[in-house]
Amino acid sequence: MSCLLRTADVGCSAGSGWFRVSTAGSLTVGSTFNCSVHAFDVDIQHGVSVGQTLQISSCVGRNMVLGGANGAATNSLLLDGVELALISAARLRMQAQSANLTVLAVTGAQSTLIGRVSLYASEHLDVEAPASFPSLDATGVLGCSVNDSLTTTVGDLNLHGGAYGVNNAGATRLLSSANTLAVFGPGAASVVAPAIWQAKGDVVLSAAVHVLGRFDLQVQADSNADGSGALLTNGLQVRSSSVTAVTLTAADFSIGAAVDASTAALTLDTSGASGSIFTLGANVAGTCSVDQTELNDLLTHGVLQLGGNATSRFVVHGASYSGTASTVNLLALHSTSSQLVVDGSASQVTAPLINIEAKAGVNISAALTLNGRTMIDGTRLCCCVCASLT
């Protein structure tokens, strides 16, 4: 069940249809009920409590603004940061009809009484200042632009950019989720490096991602290294020669289309969870796996690094690489007990320079062919089925 609060000036023709809760008043809607407010503007001076969803909609064609200070926006329905802090609800939904929705500064303290925030604009949705919510769904049918840091403190961060995609630019480029980070299209997303996209759980890049700018892009699933959090991609492409590195870390990988770093270094490593195992060439449950099909989708003319400082054990299991990388690094460097093992079916790596390094040694117990200048660095080398170096 729900309540509907609709001002008399439903068409906004008079500009006088306000929804106002004065300092002497309050609004409480029961724990099992929703409440829908349709108004020209809102003025919340005292507590509003809604058991389930509070939906705020403006007139068709009137823009909406969330956050910032009182008076931060004109000619829009404004729910400022102070007003937001007076709202308690399982979900707050703001809907801009045939209009834009802009997010200004929102602190975690201002949004803490709301379980989930859902923002919908049938035109553009823009984040223009640092904003933090417990959980967030943000949809811009004609594009979703995040031009400052955007974080969640409890749950998911879901961004929908429609046919025009999600764009992450601005001075600070940080997307950080306390659970899942998801970027949806169907339009391609774009990000200006340097940037960090991270989540304590999964990172789901349903849309293809175009990388612009310079320096590095970091995408981190399982950012708290508890062993739960996969990185799922549907294509990533570096489109600037000034981007120098793309680093992907996760408890596991699911690579659904080409990850093309152009000339930038491309690194895939585990998230650093205790005992992390990187498996190359096969999909092995319980490990951070890159199978043969996924390996074929890792494209770079620079350095391709698999494993690294977060990998406790590296297993090469029937992998074959003969791509365009100038250097291939296979690394297990997490601790002095980190080992690299070659087992199972025959494996081969072809590149001008091949580096294999593990702090506790390299154990080769299956056929391994290395076509290129090769450096193997470990405290010991156990070659039960010796490698062929050409």
C-alpha cells in the first residue's frame, strides 16, 4: 500500500506547488507503506519517515538536484544535503521526467538514514561533486556522467548509462562500492585515466569500456581481499597513447571480450586474499583463473604481466600464448613461500622477452616451451620435465 501526496499545481504552470514540512511538523508513513510525492519543489525542515519507498517526482520537464547547500540550484526541484539528512526510508527514489537530474555534494552522514537511493532521469544524470550513499542505483537514459568521486558504504553501486553510456571524467575519478560495482549500457562506458574503480565484491562491466586520458587505470574486485569478488568484463579498449598501464585485480576473472591495452602495460593479478592461487590456461574453481579463451583476449603491444605481488602460488596448466606483447611476466611474489608450478598439459609462451619469477622457486613438471629471450628467477628450479627454450 502507499500514500500519494500531489500538489495542486500539477503542471507547474504557477510555480507554487510546494511540498513543505515545517519545523513544527513531521511526516510518518508506516513500516509497510510507500509514499509518492509529486511537486514543483520541496522544503523539508523537519523529519520525514517512510517505512518503505519514498518517491519524489517533479513536473514533466523540470530538472531535479540532489545534495549541495540550500539555494545551490535554481529553476529545479532541489533536495539539498540538509533536507536529505532529515529523511528516513528503506529507499529514496527521485525521478526526473523528461528532464535532467544532478547530484551535488552528499556526505555519508547526510544519506545514512536511507537504505538505498535510486535516481532516474529520462534525460541526463550527472554527478558533479563527491557523493556517498549506503547503496545507489543511478540511471540516465541519455547518459550518466560521474565527474567526481562516487562511493557506497553498505551495498551496491549500479550505474546505467543507456544508449549513451556511463562517462567517468572530472577532477577525481573514483568509483568505490562496499559490495558490487556494476556499469551497464547498452552504450559503451568511458573513463579518463588516472582512475580507480573498485568494489569489495564483484566488479561487473556489462558495457564495453573505453579508456582515455593518461597514466593508469585500476579496476579492483575483492578490494578488501577476503577472497570473494570477481571481475567480469565485456570488452575494454585503451584509446589514448598516453595511458601507460591497465591493472586488473580480483579473486577471479570472467573475460567476455577483448581487453585491448594498446601499447600500455596490462596486468592481471589476484586480489591478495590469503593463499591466492593464479591459474593460467584452465578454469579451476577456488582459484583466480584465466583460461585459454580469456588469455587469447588479453591484447597489448607492451608488457603483459600475469600474477605479481598478490599471488601466493602460480599454476601454468596447458596455457598457450603467442600474442603481441613485447614482454610476458609470470610472477608469484606474495611471500617467501610463493611458488610457480607448471603442470598438466603442455604449455608454451612466445614473446621477445619472457620473465618467470617466484620467491620460493619454479617447479616444472610438464612440457613447457618458451620461445624468446627467457629469464627464470627463483630460489630454486625443479625441472622434472625440462622446459624447451628457443
